[in-house]
Amino acid sequence: MQCKWCKSDRALESLESAYWELPDGTRAVEIKEVPSINCPDCTIIYIEEEQITELENHFMLIDTKKLGSSFTFKELMDQPTLLKKNYFAMND
């Protein structure tokens, strides 16, 4: 896998923690084990844009009041949705 920042071919997929502000702006949460990219050459850890879009869309579909302050990516994605899709997304 190639790092988007330094173009190294040594970048690896990893599971990392990320901190996210909820769409309503009421609080920030910790999401553990988020699929990420970790580059040992430039030492950056980042989340691919498609993954970010998936996370943000999912937050718009669920009842975020039921979330604790820390949870795993899988726990987040397993939350039941209130809508079939994010009607606020520009790309859908």
C-alpha cells in the first residue's frame, strides 16, 4: 500500500483510535479500532477519505444520544439506523 503523504510503499493498514465531533456539535467521542493507514516512513497515521465519509454518514443515520464517550468502529457501525440513507449528503 502506498502512503498518500510521502508515497512510501511501506504503508500498512491498521486499526487506530480517532476522536470525532458528533454532527450536532454537542460532544466529541473516541472511536477505537478505526480502519486506518499507518506509514512507518513519515510516521503519519490517517483515515482514508472513503472511510471518513462512511463514518460521517453513519453518524447522521443513528441516535447518537445512545452512544457512550468511547466505542469501537464495529460497535458504531452496528448501531441501528433511523433512516435508510443520509439525505443531507451532497453525493447521494
